[in-house]
Amino acid sequence: MNRWIWPDSRPARYVRCAGALVLVAALVGGLLLLREHRRESELAGACGGVFGVPEARALLGDGPYGEDAVSGRTTGDLDGRGASLRSSCTVEGLHDVTLSASVDGVPARGHRHDLDGMYPKVPGDLPAQPLGHGWNGLFSSGESLRGSPGGELVTAVLLDCRAKKDDLLVTVRAEPDRDDGAAPVDDPRERTRYARVATAAAAHADDHWGCGARTGKTPRDGDIALPVGAYDDVPLDDAKGTCAGIPGRGRSAARAWESARGRPGAASPLETCVLGTTEPTAAVAYRFEALYGPYAQAARADHAENDYTDRRKNPATAAAGRLHDGGHWASATCPGSRERALFTVRPPYRDPLRHEDRRSAAQRTKDRAWERAALKSFAQHSARTHTCTHLHLP
Amino acid sequence: MATTRGSRATGADGSAHTPATTRTGTTRLRGTAGGARARKTAGGATRSATGTRRAAHTRRTARATATAALALALLAATAACDDEDHRAANEKRVAHACRGLLPAAGLRPVLPRESTVTTREFGTSLTPDRASRALLDCTVSWEPDRKPFGTSGIRLRAEAAPGRIPRFSKDLDDQTEPRPAHAAFGLPLPSDAEGAVTVDSDGRVVASLTLSCPGGLTGRTRPLHDLHIGLDFPQTDETDYRPTAAERRTASRTAVRVADRITAQQHCGTRPLAGRPAPDKAERARGAALCSWLDAKKLRLDGGASDAWRPEGDTRYSRRTAHCSAGTDEPGIRDRDRPGLAHVTADSWSGVHARTAYEDHADKGAVPGARDRPDFPEPGDEDIPESAGGDDGPELALWARSVCDGGRTYHRVAVGLGTPDPAPGHLTKEERAQLSADVRRTLDRYLDARAGWARQSHCHGTELLGEAQDWAPADRRKETSR
């Protein structure tokens, strides 16, 4: 009978040995699974799960990320009554990559309290590309014409939530710190990885806050447009994107830095065209911007706050006009937003105390006439892409 | 009831354990066969039993030793194979990476033994439908072997130069600094190509090659006509500031192979660089004469009489750039307590190099009018660029622009004084005027010299752009007039 309980034959010992091995394997497997689960929940639990786990892990590494790696806070909500939603989350991952996501409610026009600086800025001064894939969004590498080689990748998505809800602006910023010298924007697969974090976050935010917007698709591998760099200028006459149709302005504005235009339903909420020269060094002559939704709101809030010189007429108070420090603005009504789109043209800022304006009165009049004509062309093209109407021009 | 159950359990336990106890526990170690033998000996003589026990002990020891030895051998073999496997596998990976363009055999000494390498590659020459600024970008990376210092990784990048030379290597692609004297490319190149191989400040062998693609390179917003190739990898001897002959060969041959592959793929319409004959006598003579105009005596420069003047510079003609300089560590005496000229330099940059050079200098405030531009930082701002002069004495540069064989060209001629004692930069008006005259005379001579670069490059339509001094202007600094 004892032999049945604890048999001592050779096969029995093999069976015992195998059993023990299976047990150990199961234990190790279980521990690994537990660790995996904890790693996943580290991301899935971060800031209400704003980051999609597979998308974020593709950039941050598998973890664990450390005790203080995740930080974030959420205030307000999306129902349009109280304070508007402000949610931000940052994860410091492995490989020196930091991802941060901001989900911001875009309140209807009229609630313009402290909006200046409330939405994440898109860094750099060169045009961002439309995100495409059915999203109303942009992809930027934060590059500038002179000086800044970029380094911060920003993907922003604007969600047009159903009635009685504020719209949602989802911005994902990444600060990769590569030591191999390759710009992360340069690798098409890597661009897609960064953009996917943002589209996953947007889909999550749409669901989490009951926005009910039409969302786009997950970007296909290698299918995110390359952001515009300092050396990606084309002759203005050859412009086919955001600078197309702008009349010529002589040698000082002969080169154009432009992004693709996007399509109705998959355009960018922030379109830019930069005109300038590369002779003898790169210099900006004019900067055109088409600002939609939150970006228009933030710009108007900025004017309302800072335009001391002419409080009666500025983009916050009038539909079109001449900017007091040079340039002009126009506006249009766009579907799905109570905030009018804002179109601006500006020469680069010059400190009047240091750099005297030596132009003659006739020259200034001529310059302004060109600015108005150029802004008209720029705004008309952009408004058409965004199916906006009632364009007011200066 | 509990007691009954207990006694029953004891009985069962006792009967099960008794035989095991008599076998002194060896059974469990030796197994069934041993147990049977032990039972047999238990019935025989005591002496023989003792002998058997001793024999069993010996066998046990032998077996344990054998097992330990086997385990050790296995471990050692695994470690050895592991080591061997990593190196072989790593070399194989590098050979397969980047369409076979990396010199796996030449890079064998720098590949890791203790870790496996990972490769990453992209670029429009690999995947034309996926936008990238690179035609080819390959990175091989690994965890460095257990060394406190040293670098790891191999990087190869080919890209169309979009208006400027990409900053692949700060030591080779910075146009404000002349290339180190030991940065020869090591292979013959045509006059519209330029190459260099050196060791950078991080202890890496870096190669840079720029060549023309008349047919135009695709993949960017507009067709481009200059191809830049950069390659870097760790050097084998980290104490040497120069690459070894083998490293130079590996670097330049790889750069040439990549160049030939891409120019063929992109239909540039150029002949391959590989297998070019060495420069002939006429070509060598042309190179040797490039800086002969920089004769201090003919230029009537102070200090030129000194034997310490050493002219240096290009020995090979390139349509892209030119560099000549002469200097001395013992500046001649201009005045009773003023140092004379310490150095004279002349540089030209054509085509894509022109904008790169001008921008690099402009960023340091070292081009005419740079300090008056609206976007140049105010004096006192933290980000005001340091003057190019550094610890040397004041330097005055004169810039000019022409159109030469290599396209639009900037020329920069500079004269510098030795470090005055005690304070630099205190120039009298006469001394300042003298510097202006010196630099102008030097520029004229440079542009006019028959064997010089400018005449060789058929420069024309020259336009003077102005002076750029690298010391603070008079109104921001105390200027003495004596």
C-alpha cells in the first residue's frame, strides 16, 4: 500500500521529477506573467489609461519604468457647464524617451477664461504636417528655420464632440533622446509609432469622456508625412501645399516652406506657410497661419490679453483687420466649431527700439496691399479645405 | 477517536519506514540497484561489507568528481561557444545589414564579444515609398563590452545635401574649422568630390564624402545635386588621434562603395569612384601650386620676413572648397610693443558648401553685418555667440562673393595679430587701418594668383561683401588712440 502512495520504482521517480519540473516551470511562468501584468497595468493604469499599452510600449520599452515615472492630473469635465477639462499625463520610459499626453476640453466661444497658454503649443516655426488617416490633426517635429534642430515630436488631434459637449484637443508630446544622431522623424516606422500613440490616446479620450466624435484610422506603417525641415524650401512658384497661390514678393520672399494641405475631414487645425530667403542665410520674410478651434481661441485670448495699443480692434474683437505690430488677419465660420477660424499674415517681429523701419510711406502702402492679397489667397485655400464659409477679409 | 486514528497512522508510518532506516539512507541516493546490492552484502561477512562500503564511497567520490568535471566542462564549453557564437553571429549580422554595404570583415575587431548587435535601417533608397530625409541610414548598436571607456555602434548615412552639408560629424562637417592635417581620404577622388577620414573627439573613426549627382537625387521636396555620405565606427586603438591605415582604408572604401551604389541607383550619370587612377603628374603639380601665392614677402605682410612663416593648405584641387593658410608662432614686431601679423588664411566654398560656410560663420557673428541683423542677440544676452578668435589675438576677415565652376562661391580672407600683451583688442586707428589694407591686399592677390584656386575655378563677377572683425566694436570697448 505504501508503494502506491510513494512508489519507489524508476518510472515513478521520473514521473516525480517531471512533476517537480512542471511545478517549477509553472511557478516561473506565473511569476513572469504576473510581472508582465504589472508592467502592463503600470501603463494601463497611468492617468486613466490615456496611453494605449501596445502603442506606448513600442516607444517606452516594456518597463518597469520606476517609481516616479508616471505623473499626471485631471480637472474639470467635458459637459460644457463648469471648468473645462484639463488632463495631463507624463511617463518617463526606458531608452530616455518621455511621453506626455494632454487632453483638453475646448469650450464653446465665450468661455474665454485663462485660455492663453492653456493648450499645448506646437513647437518650432516651420509648418507641421496634417496627420491624415481621417483625423483632424497634425504631426510636428518642432524644427525651426534657424537654430533649433527640433527634437520634440508633437502629434495633436482635434475631436469634434457631439452637441452639448466641449470639443477635445488631444496632444501627445515625445522627447526622444537618441544617442545615435538619427533624428527620430527621419525613420518612417518611428514616425508611425509616435503618431499611433496619439491616435490611440484620442480614441481612448473620445470613449472615456463620451465625446462621440468621428475618429480616424490607425496610421499605416510608414505613412506619416515627413515634417518640414529648415532645408525643405521650394521656390514659391512651385508651391503646391499651404503656400500655393500666394502671389510673388521679390527676392526676400522667393522661397516657401510649406506643408501638405490635407483633405476635407482630414485637415490640420494649424496650417502654416513660411516665405523667406536662403540668401545669404535663411531668413523669414512672412509667416501665414490658419488657426482653427483651440488654436484660434488661444490666439484670440492672447490678443485680448496683450493688445494694449488697440483694444477696440484686434482678432479678439473684430472679424478682420490690420495687426498693430505688422500684418493682417481674416476669419471664417467653420462647421462643428463656434470659434471662427483665424487667418494671419505677419512679417517677422522687429524691436522698434533697435531696428528702425526705413521704408517710405509709398513702400509701406505697397507692402500692405500685397499682404492683404496674399492673405486672401491663403485664407481662401485653407477655408475651402476645412469647408468654412463667410470669410471676412481685411 | 482521534487517538485511534493517530495510532493507525503511526502503524502505517512505522511499517513503511522501517526498511528504509535499515538501509542507512543510501538507497535514496543510489537508487534501486544499490539498495539490492546493500541487501545482498548484509547477508555476507562483515569484512567484505566494510570493503564494499569503501568501494561504494570511492565510486561515489569518483562519480561526484566526474559529474562536477562534466558540469565544469559544459560550462566552459558553453561560455567558449557563446563567445565564439556572438562574434560570428555579430559579423554575420553586420554583413547582412544595410544591403551588405557595411565592411563586416574590416569592422570585426570593434564588434562586441559579449553581446549581440542590433541593426536598424531606413531611407528612400531602401523603401522609396516611405518619406525620409535619408537615402540610406543604417545603425548597428550594441551594449559595450566591459570597458570603462570607449564607444560602441556603427553608423552609415547617405543623404542628398539640401542646401547645406549635413552635420554628420562636427569634426569634419563644420566649415568654420579647417580639416585636420591627418584627415586625408586615402583614395583618389575627382575634382568635384571631397572626402576626409579622421578620428573625432569621441574616439571614433569618421569618414565624410561629398560628391556631385548631376542627374539629381530624388526623395526630397526638390531634386538635389550633392550627395553626402557619412560613416563612423569605434577605433581599435583608443589612444591614437589618427586612424590606422587599415581603418582609413575600411572607412574610405565603404564610403566609395555606398557612393557608387547610390549614384548608379539614382541615375546620377557619373562614373564610379572605385578604381580611379592615382592623380597624374600634372594634377599633382596643380595641387601643389594652389597655395604658392601665399608668400608673405610678396604680400608685404609684417612678419613675412621671419623664417617661422609656414604656408599650409590644400595639395589637391577640388571644385568645392579651398583652404590656404600661413602663420608663425613668433609674430613680427609692428610697433615698439605691438605684435605683428600672426596668421593669414584664405578659404573659398562653392555650391552647397557656400551656404553651409556662410551660415556657420553667421551663427558665430563672423560675417559682415551679422551683429546688426534683427535676430542677432543683444550684447549681454546669454546666447551671444563667442567670437571665432578665442584666445588668439584679434582677427579681421574680408568676405567676397563670386560665381565659380562649383557654383555660387564665398571667399573669406583673414589676417590675425598675435596675442598682444597685456590685453587683446586695443588697436589704434592706424593699426586698424593697416589690418584693413593687409586683408584687402591679400584678397586681391588670392583672387588674382594664376595658380591659385580662384583662377583655377574660373571665378567671375566678384562682389566685395565687407569686413567682419572678431573683437567687440569700438563703441563697446575702450579703444586707445595713441
